Amino acid sequence: MNRAWWWLVDRISQALEPSERDAVRGDFAESGESGGRALLGILGLVVRRQLLLWKDWRPWLGLIGLVGPVGVLLTIRTLALLGGLSYFFWASYPAMTTGEQILLLGGDLVLVPVLSWTAGFVLGSLTRRTLWLHSALFCLWLPYSHARVAHYVRQGIVFALLFEAVLFFFPAVLGARWGIRKGTIGLRRPICYAPQS
Amino acid sequence: MCGTPGPSKRWSESEFEYLLLSSAARLGEDSYGAAIREDLEKSIGRRCSIGALYTTLERLEAKGLIETWMGDATPQRGGRPKRMVRVTAKGVRAAADFYNAVMRVSRGVSWVRP
């Protein structure tokens, strides 16, 4: 059981800055803390750290400005795109063969991944240490999205989900990774990127 | 967080800051996370959470009352470094002012538990 506690302590302490993580783990080792107490201690520290992060404007901007509206927008655009694709590939719907609609479909095929990447990038740059929470909230849209996908694409649900992952999920993850690597950005860059989202 | 036995279970933020400054000043060159925690627990007779300790250290550092840096790693700590703490001149002044104020205001007062 003690090993399980320590494994959890290890996992949870990943949310701390590396220097603080080392200092805290060293303190636990030196004071011979039990696994259970160490787990409570690290949980308390991580919760306090997370709460302190929300004193800043960036996590709030990420939540109110991105996770909510952009999550809805991207879900709607992805679903529209999947609906169009399902008609195009499976239903042979005659209206979808017009040049204009094929152009719209092609536009969406570019727009959705670009928007997803941009949203991920801005979120990664803005929030960094609260990104896991923002991502979890962002993923709250997925059950709704999956239910709608199942409605649209009865013949190819696995293909549709794969498509959704390629167009929506992976670009957002790549954008977030890029945003984290670039570090925290000032106010000017999010304002420049926001209209694109 | 650490607390006093009795009806008042918790220290306020500023009280805990003062306790931590006093402990760090007492420990001198040997002042670091685990040592401060042990010293505080001995002094106040209650457990002190690592969360309260490290967030208060950060707050004190942001106020310029202490300086911290990463010390050497030791085998006793599983090869991990210590977060060393030093009370700054500003921290000494702030702690002394607080202590003097408490001493002045307490003159002639007898605290007897009901």
C-alpha cells in the first residue's frame, strides 16, 4: 500500500515546478514521512499552488475566452464538417456534388485544424500550469460531440472519430505543446491570435 | 496549516509568516524546508503541512522578507537538494517590528483561559 501512495505522490508532484518538487520530495525523505501523509501533504501543496495560479488573469481569460466559446465553435464546425463528409462519401447526396459545397468542405478541412491548433497554442501559452484543468474542461464537449457524430455518421463511426481526432484533437494538442514551449506570452500576442480563433 | 491547540485551530496568514520568519532566523545557516518544519512542529506542538510551509515561503520571498536558493543534495534526502532559506534585513526589521508591537500591546494584559 505504501508503494502505491508513493507512486501517487510521484505522479501528483509532477504538477509542481521541478525545483520545488525535488525540495519537497527531499523533505519527505529526510523526515521519514509515511506514504499516506506525504500524499496528503503533496495534495495540499498542489491544490494551494493551483488556487494561487487563478489569482492571475491568464487562466480566467483561457477559461472564459477560449474553453467556452472556442470549444463550442470548434465542436460545431467539426460536426458540420463530419456531416458534410459523411454525405459526400457514404450517402452520395447529389447536392454535395456542387462545386460551391465541395469548396466549402475543403475550406472547413483547412479551417478546423488551423483553428484547433491556434486555440491550443493560445491556451498553452496563456495557461501553462493550469492547462490540464483547461484541457479537462475543454474535453467536456466531447461526449456531446460524439453523440452527434454517431447521429451523423452511422456507417462509419470509427472513421468519423478518427477524423475528429486528426482534425480537432491532435492539432489542439500540438498547438498547446508549442504554446508551452514558447513560454508565457504577453497580452499583445493573445489579442493578435484571438481574431483568428 | 499549523495551528494552536484549543479553540483556535489555525494560525492566521500573518501570524504564520511571523512564526516561519522566527524559525528561519533561529536556524540560521541550517534553515531549509524540512528543518523549519521540524522546528515549528516542536515549538508549537502541532503538525505543519508542507503546503502551508512552501506557499508561505513563496509569499515571504515575494515580499522580500526572505531569500531562498537550492542547496546541496544529500544521500539522506534521496539525492535531492534542500531549499535553503535566509531572512533578509527587511525580514528582520518586519519581524522585530511585529514582535515589539505585540510586546507593547500585551503589557499589563493577563491571558487566562476561561
